[in-house]
Amino acid sequence: MLSNHLQNGFETAKMVWSRLPNAEEGDHEDTGHLRKSDGSGVESLEYEVVENHAYWEEQEQRGKLFVGYYVVVKWFFALLIGIGTGLAAVFINLSVENFAGWKFALTFSIIQKSYVAGFIVYVLINLVLVLSSVYIITQFAPAAAGSGIPEIKGYLNGVDIHGVLLFRTLIGKIFGSIGSVGGGLALGKEGPLVHTGACIASLLGQGGSTKYHLSSRWLQVFKSDRDRRDLVTCGCAAGVAAAFRAPVGGVLFALEEVTSWWRSQLMWRVFFTSAIVAVVVRTAMGWCKNGNCGHFGSGGFIIWDTSDGQEDYSFEELLPMAVIGVIGGLLGALFNQLTLYISYWRRNHLHKRGNRVKIIEACLVSLITSFISFGLPLLRKCSTCPEADPDSGIECPRPPGMYGNYVNFYCSKEKEYNDLATIFFNSQDDAIRNLFSAKTVHEFSAQSLLTFLVMFYALAVVTFGTAVPAGQFVPGIMIGSTYGRLVGMFVVNFYKKPNIEEGTYALLGAASFLGGSMRMTVSLCVIMVEITNNLKLLPLIMLVLLISKAVGDAFNEGLYEEQARLRGIPLLESKPKYQMRKMTAKDTSGQRVVSFPRVVKVADVVSILRSNSHNGFPVIDHTRTGETLVIGLVLRSHLLVLLQSKVDFQHSPLPCDPRPGSRPIRHTPSEFVKPASSKGMSIHDIQLSPDDLEMYIDLAPFLNPSPYIVPEDMSLTKVYNLFRQLGLRHIFVVPRPSRVIGLITRKDLLIEDNEESDTVELQSTSNSAR
């Protein structure tokens, strides 16, 4: 009867969801994942300003009042992103903590009578939570699977990935994270929170979701890819700030790890957004202290206070700390390689069989995780509780179902605890807090720590890549803190010094594994200091991070770079490849250039757009002497808008007056903007009659008259740096010019401040404001 009720519930939920409109621009199984590893199946974002006639007419209509309004709205959106991401983080943490609290409280109350019944209840609760998560992902929001950081990094690098920033993806990310983390899988919610913040920022930037009737026209100010890029950057920083309660770490994470383009004005807004998140989270924590949050405990919003731990360290301890860095680099590189192999096999063999296989796989992983986390502590003998220290505030054993150290699990005596259950049969946040804890020497045995390290490492490798939202920050901290505590136990026994704390080495181990896997340094260092509230360990964290990153770089790339390559996201890294030094622009440019004449027949436009997938086309005109002249670049998206509207069709094959204002412009720049993370318009969606195909279009008012141009013999390294640093989509490669009409130096660019300075600044930062 219970199974029938569950089945009816799933069918009802599926029917209700199916009545909603599909994802904004369609939904596919491979949404958010690209098909070709060379990047040939992707579309780039348009960061360059198209200074056509419509753009200049819009600029003439806007004055200083709009400039001030535009700046105010930017800061207001930063405020909204911070509030929205903070509230989403509060909701996720409250849900996860309450599900985990109910699960462990119920299980502990049942095992007082029967361990078999408690085991069955524990497994079933985890299975239902994971099943709900994978069902949401496979049926409703495929792009919400994984951490989302490689996809967001690709977006900020200039790659438009369909489905990554949709409203459906946001909903799937939030509720999928609750199920996967609450179900006890070896993953975290920190990576999905970064994706959640990016989705909130993108949806605010485009005024909401029109498909779900959740849009507001007065919010539709930022229509260009440049403005959305800034908003998504703020969302990423807000996600990290909400996940770790680390606002400064969030800013540095966005700067170091995800974004490819940065400036001082963006830094201010990102910092402001992270500060707003910190205020929202702090307010929620204060409200929860009054008992309004159910089972929500101190582990919900991550902060592992180690300020009462080791206060000083000696020179002799630097060697084992360096060893921790080496171990972190080796294990982190191995983790990246194993997850790459398994994800490749899973993607090309397992997940191709359909959603049912993905659901079965996630459920099997849940069962294995539950069996291990419940079964292994049963095989471990309990230890006698240490003498009570009234100053430590630590109770041994802890009451059943409560947070803290010293879990009494399958022990025959009252004053005993199971050290393996203390970290295995616990929520991840509390397990890490127990590993970081000070004044708990000899709480864990080396055998238990080694068992946990091997098993949890294997679970984290297998779980990564399943069809659920999954972050790797917290699993990485758990793995690193385990071997760090092992090294700390050796140091305590070897040096025989009373001031050495095992928890300090656990913290350094956590930092070393994250550095060896994700290859972050500055941002990760600040995050670790913020979540532990211990500034004294900053030099040691810097040391192990530098060592672990250097060791890891000797074997492979970082976790997010490897996963981005597996998904076919063509990232342009900050440094060009060495072989590019011996190549020129001509060597890599396309051999066949498809171009349009200035006045082109509609039938020719349709034929060219259907015969190739190029997104930019040179426009050619001829002088009176018959000389060929390149007058600009026209985008596929602009051509599709012109074909769809038909208002610019003309019967004459002659060009119109080229002067701005000579003919009315029937389009605004916002009409040519494609919705974020969507497919956009296709040539197959446009219906044209035979009479329409015989008409002509003058492309001069709609093209970009000043695209970036490089000579054919320019070094590919210089072309690469120009392309990446300016966020370009197209570069013209032309023969060596025959003459020079002028030379610009630094002093020519030093424009004196005047009444139009605000307009000049605005022109350099935003397409929409212009």
C-alpha cells in the first residue's frame, strides 16, 4: 500500500510539472553538456559592442539622467542577488539540516531497541531522499546535475551553454541539492550554491522568466552579454559567500577561479553582494538560535571554529606540514584522474542508456553509501571515554541523536564511544567539526581514520558524476582532514609536546587536498581562514597550498578544468600554449570565408544561413573604382531578427543613404539580444513567402562597422591574448596594410574630464547603457 501511495504521488507530481511550460527554450537530455570536445558545437557570447546605426540612435536619446539610473540599478541588482542567494542558501541549509536531524534522531531512537530496524529505516530514508533528487534532475532539470562550476566558468569565459542558467535549472539545483546532501551521499552543497547564485543573477538580469510568467519589465535593463557576465560574476561570489560564510573568500573565488575578465568597478559590486549575503546568513543564524529552525544545529552554515586550538608551532613541525602538502597534491591529482576516467566511462557507456539507468545508478550508490556508513562502525570495537574535562564542554558519550563528539554506537557500556561512527554515522559538517576539534587527543584511532579515508575516498570518486547536484568542497575537506589528523597523531607521538593539536593538522590536510584537487591558492586560503576563525594558521595554510598545488600541477590540471574538457567546454586559459609562438593568425584562420555583399537578396541570406553554422559574416562593398572594401561584420542573430521582422525588406537592389539618421531605424539594440542560456532563434523557425525571398536587405545599418582586425602574419600568441582579454567572438585576419593614417599613443587616450565624462565611462562598460 505504501508503494502504491508513493507511485501515485510521483505520477501526480509528474503530471503537474508536465502541465507547466517546458524549459525556456526547450529541454533535452544533454542540456548543459556539449557534444564535441573541440568546441565546434558551441556558440560564443557576444561581449563586443556593435556600434551600428540603432546603437548610435539609442545613445542620442539617452542623457545624464539615464546614466545615473543605470548606475543605481546596477547596485540595486547587486543587492537583490545577495538577498536572493542568501535566502536560497538559508532554505537549502535548513532543509538539509532538518532532514539529517530527523534521520539521525529517528535512527538513534530505533537502534536503542533493534539495530536491524534502525538500519532499514536509515537506508530507506537515504534512498528516498536520493531518489527524489535524481528524479528531479533526470526528469525536469538535466542541466542541474553536477556542481555547475565548470559550466559557469565556461559561461564567464565566453561560452554560451544551453540550459545552464534557466529558471528550471535553478529550481532543480535547489531541491536536488537538498535530496542528495540530505541523503548522505559523499558530496556537498557548496558547488551547487555557486551555480544557484549564478542562476539567480542571470534571471534577475533578464527580468525573470517569461515562460513561467515571473518577469518584470522594469527589471529588463541589462540586455547585453557584457552586463549579464558582470551579474553572473556577482552571483558566483555570492554562492561561495553563502556556502562558507566567507564573503572575502567569495570575492577572491570569483576573481581567481571562475571569471576571465575583471575590473575595479566590478570588484566593488561583487564585494557589496558578498557583504549582503553575509548579513542575510547572519540574520538567519540569529533567528535559528531561538529554536525556530527545528533540527537545525550549529553545523548548518559552515564555520568550524578552531580559534581555541594550537596557538603556536615550532620549526620542527614544518617538515610534517610539508609532507601533508605533498600528500594532498598526490591524492588530489589521483582524485582528478580517477573522476575523469569514471566520468568518461559513465558518460559514454552508462548514461547513454537513458534516464532510468541514471536513477538506478544513483540509488545503488545511495545503498552502498548507507551500507558502509552504518555497517563499518558495527565492526569497530568501542573505546572507553576519556576523563571528563569541564573546561572543554565536550560530553562523552553524546546523547543519542545530538550533535557533538563521541558517538555511542553499538557499545555494550554506557561510558564508551565508537570513534568510526563519530565520523561515519554523522552529518558531514559535524564529522569535520569532530576531526578539527582541539583538546580531543586520542579520540580517533589510526585504524579508524585509515578505514574512513580509504572508504570515503572511494565513495567520493564513485559518487562524483552521478545525476545529482554535487559539490566537492566538503568531501575534499573530509578526505584531507582525515589524513591530516593521521599525520597529527604521528607528530604528537613523535615530538611529545603538549601544545600540538591533531585538529590543526586536520585543518592543514583539508587545505592541502583542496589545493591538490582544485588548484586554488589565494581564495582557498582565505576561505579556510574564514571558516575556521583562526588567523594564526594563515602562514601554514599558505605553505601547504603552495606545495599541494605544485605537486598536483606536475600530474594533471585542476578538477574543474578536467571536467570542463570532458564536457566539451572550450575554455581559453589565461596562458596560451607554447606551440602558438611559432604559428601565425593566417595558420589558424578559416580557409574559406563566407561573406555577404552590402545589399543582399533575401533568398541568398536564407541559403547561406542554412548551409553553414557560422555566427559572423564579413560584409563586402565596392568602391567606384571597383575595389573590394570590407565595411564590417554582421552577426547571424541580427540576420535572423531582420528576416523574422521583414520590415527592412526592400524591392531595390541599390544601397540606401549610408549617413546615420537618413532612414528610420525600426529596431532597438535590445531586439538583437538572445535570452541567456537559451538556443535563441533558428533559421528553420522563420517562415518566408516566395515574394519575400525575392526582396533585398541593405545590411549597412545593422553591421558592426569597426570589428577587431589583425594582420595575417601576427603571432598566434598575441592573437590569443587579444581575443581572451577583450572577450572577443570574431577577429578579422587581413593582409598587411599598405599605409598608415595615424598613430595613437598613451597621451592621446588621456581625455580631460568634462561634462561628458560619465557618458564616456558608460560607453566602455555597457552595451545596454549606450
